[in-house]
Amino acid sequence: MSKLVKTSEQQTSNIMEKLPQEIILVILSRLPSTSLLQSMLVCRAWRRLTRDPLLVATHFSHMADKDGPSFIFQSNRPSSSYQLFFIDFSDFHSQGKVMFKKLPHLMSIYLLDSCNGLLCMRDARWIYICNPFTRVYLQLPKLVNYPAQVGHIAFGFHQTTKQYKVIQVVYLRQQVLLGGRINVATSTLVQSQVHVLTIGDPSWRHIGTLPYDLARPIPKALVNGRLHWLSKPNNDNTASILISFDLETEQFQEMAKPDCCGSNRCFHHLMVLRGFLSAGAYHDNDELEVWVMKEYGIKESWIKEFTIGNHLPPTLQQNDLLHFNMAKARFPNSSVRVLCILRNDEILLEYLNRVVVVFDPRHGTFKELTFDAMPHWYKLVVHVGSLNWIHIPVC
Amino acid sequence: MGSTSTKIKLRTSDQKVFEVEKAVAVQSQTIKYIYENGCPDSVIHVHSVSGDILSKILDYCKKHVNSAAGKEDISPEELYEWDANFVKVDQNTLFDLILAANCLKIESLLDLTCQTVANMIKGKRPEEIRTTFNIKNDYTIEAEEAVRRENKWAFDMLGGVGTMVIEELADDTMSKCVTNTKSRVCVIAANQIVMMRSISKLANKKSIDVYKQPQNPTTPRIKESVKQRNVGTGFIELFFHFKCKM
């Protein structure tokens, strides 16, 4: 018969009971989102904690500050299921691991945008705000006058007013008839009407019209409580303009782009890199330049941070793709998108909505990322994985 | 303007007295408050902290004060490593450190110790977390099932945690593996190359090709066939957990 020797180090009771509730809250708030969800199953007390708004807000601020970003992407191919996936790079730097998870299927709805851990999605009739982790969703009121017209939709949050707003730009075009049929190519923009909804309000507000065409389906950049877009040049104007929309004052403003080469057409996308507004420019020499505005609002503070050479990832070298999109494949940098900068200064790029690549600027090397069951085409947004919801006070 | 070598006396719960420099002691906001608002010459009682724990805490504060003031030549990475070693203690001591850091209001130590516990929880299944900390499971079986079902995707540890980073190799064979068919994915794991087919195609294949990277680079790659088990309904999900070869 063996004796069980109890040493002084062996604890027989729940050691967590030593700690007050607020400390357990601090500990849980430092877990990554999936671990936080798993910790719900440990005991009932922990489950109650995960519903505490203070825990969610603290956890969110940890997640938002981390340099290991995460993304959600949605694909409709190969299975037409609008499947959502979550990728997390927080362990990439320390352990070389990228977490890739299939999210639970919500509804067959299309992903538009992400802000503060909430997704803005739409289907044919409605627009929704949802958190894919907690699967709570909110259906937004319909835009009454233009129920069928969906223009450009963006979703943002202002730190001071603590409000979430959705902005929808509806385009009214002058239809040009050509031989009895509408010629889409030459339809000119008559008006773009701007409607804003503050989440929580019962209806949209029409706040005026915009002389620009925001028809590019490029994700916006949210910096300093302002949304930014590049407008598409129209028939009278060949330049693309950088526009900002203040979520508090609801005013549009033009902003100065960097002087990179004199041409006004070279910037083709915006993003937020390490909290700064940034723009990617493509020139004829096939290089992608990334400019960063170090001080908000000051034109001179635009600095060319880095240049990315021409590179075609192996997946895109498949022959079938080349036939499909010859020009883009030959000049991949004309349609590459910079996603973010990782902790060790490596840069994440997205090529043609198909491939995610990690670029190391010090060595000039590219590494392609693929995953099991990776969809063929996808729409990718930067997303903070959290249990956040609209009423939770985040800063 | 006080002298830089002002000392403060601290008495612990087990009646031990520690004499430390003011700069070190006021890392604790609690001690700082008491010192600035009480009598600076008498002893400050720290009732809730034992001598052993306070001794460790004072080591921590001293290290951080010295490194910040430049008295010790230590790089941020070395300090980070020192911190990592500092928290390599048994659970009881760690939790006592947390309580003491909370009571004495030493923010950086509280962050460090809480993050250490969070790292112990991270990546573990609920059963493992309960075992580690001896937490009693107060869920009924039905309730536990319901919660697990609700968040199934998060518990699905197998559902895709993996790193598949494909090096941009000049090797022809390698890039062929990648680009050959849409349904094949090539993965480098340690020194093996595994070819997998996507889930739907697995139904018809009875074995998976595993290419072993030979020790001697000049010998050709060895192909082994690993038999699949449990064909079942015809769909098998293969899950791999790799460390990326960086």
C-alpha cells in the first residue's frame, strides 16, 4: 500500500480562490480571444466574468494594442457559403504559428467592414452589425428612400463621442442609353447622396451630397476618429483625391496626399499602419511605395517608409490564373494591398484577393501563407478578435 | 530636497523588518502614499505581506529602479529575461506575489505576474486549466454541453491551428507541389514535406503521401505512404500542428 505524501508545496484547494475577483478579471483579460472563450467552460464564476463589460473592455484594449494583428476573411468560393475565417498573427513572432479558424456560420451575408471587433455585414435587404465570436447581431433600420440602392458602406467609431456610425453613400447616375440599352460605362455620376446612421438611432439621416465618386470598393482607413477614402477620378478630374469624413462633426474634407512623383493617379489604396494613415502608390517601375503620414493633417509629414519590389507569389503563377488576369499578374504590384506591419517589422501583403504574403524588408524576401481549406477568393478585413459589443465602453 | 540615500523601514506580517532605499520602496504606490502622508521616520507596516514575499518584491523593485536609473548596465532584453526568471516560482509563491503586488500597488509587477498566470491558462483545454489550478467544475453535464456547443468553433482545437508557410524555394519540385492542383497544399514540417489533399478529395484516397527530406541533400526524396485510418463516411479531416521553419 503506497502512502500519499503531502508536501508543503502541494495545494489541495482551489488556488484561484486566493485571488480577488478583480485580479482574476485582469488575468483573463490578457488571454487571446479563443482562450477567453474556452475559459468560460472552466467554472461558472469564470463564465460570469466573461460577460462582465469591464472584462470585455479591458480584454479589447489588450487585443487592440497588440502588434500581432488578426484578420477575418470571407469567401464565397469554392462552396458559396459565405464562410468566415479568422486568422491571428499574435504568436507569429514568438512561435512562428498563425492561428486559422473557421468561424461559426451565421447567415448567408456578405462582409463589408470591421471596427472595434464588430463586423458590418449585409445581405440583399438588410445591413447588420455583428460580433462573430459571441454571435450577437443587430439588424439596422432600412434606408427608406432607396431600399434597393446600396452604395458604398463604411462603419466607424469615434473615441470621444463613443458612438458607432454607419455611413452609406448612394449613387444616382445619369443613365446613358446606347441603342436602347443602358450603357454602364459612360453613365456619369449625377449625385452621390450620403446617409449616416448612428447605431442606436431608429433611422438614417441624409446629410448631403458629395462631389466625389467613392465607387472604389477599397476598404477605408479609420484614423483619429475619421474615415478616409481615395476617390475615383471621374470624367472631369483625373486625379484621385484623399477624402476624410469626421465621425463627430460629420463633415467631409479633402486632405493632402504626398508628392511622390507629380502624377496624381498613382495612389491606389489606403491603410492604417501602426496607427498612422498610410497610402500605397504604384509606379511604372513596378515597385510599390508605401507612404506614411506621421503627423495627422500635415502634408510634409508624409514619409516614404518602404518600397516593395515586384513579386508574383507561386500560387498566382498557375497558368489558369495568368490567363484570367494577364495584366494584373504581370504587374502584381498594381493590385497588391498592404495589410499591416507585424511586430518584427515584417509586412503582410495581400495579392489580388487570393494570396497573403509576408515580406521581410531587411532581406527582401517573400513568404507565402496558405492554409488547409483556404478558399480561392476572399475578402479580407483587419479585425480585432474580441467579445466586444456596442454598449461596452471601449476607449 | 531629501538626500538620495533616504532609507525606509518596512515591517512585514511576520514581524521582519526590511530597510530599503526610498527610491526602491516608492515603486509601491501604497508605500509611497503612506510615506508622503504619514511619519517618514517611523516604520511602515505591510500587514498583508510576509517576509519572504517582500524580500522577493524588493529584489524586483531594486532591479527595475537600478536599470531605469542607469546604475546597472542591463539591456531591455536582459531585463525581460530577468523578469521571466523572476516569475519561475511555484504556484503558491506566484499567487502570493500577485496579491502582494496588488496590495502594494506595483503596477509593472502585477502586469508581469498576471501575464504569467495568463500564459499558464493560454492554449489549455478547460479540463487542463482545472487541473493546473485545482478548480472545481461546478457545471452540470447538460450546462457544460450547452456552453461547449455554443462556442464549438473556439474549442475546436483541431480546426485549423497550424502554420503553413511555404518558403519561396527555387526548387522545381517544391513549387510544383504548391501550384500543381488547387486541392493540394504543401507543408513543411520539421524536415518532412507532407502533401495533403483537401477534405473533399480525401474520400477516394486511401493513403497520404509523405515526403521525407533526406539527411544528405543529394539523395532523392523518399516517398512514404502513410495509410489512413478510419475512412468512415469517406471524409476525414486531417489536422496538423506545425512549427514553422523560419
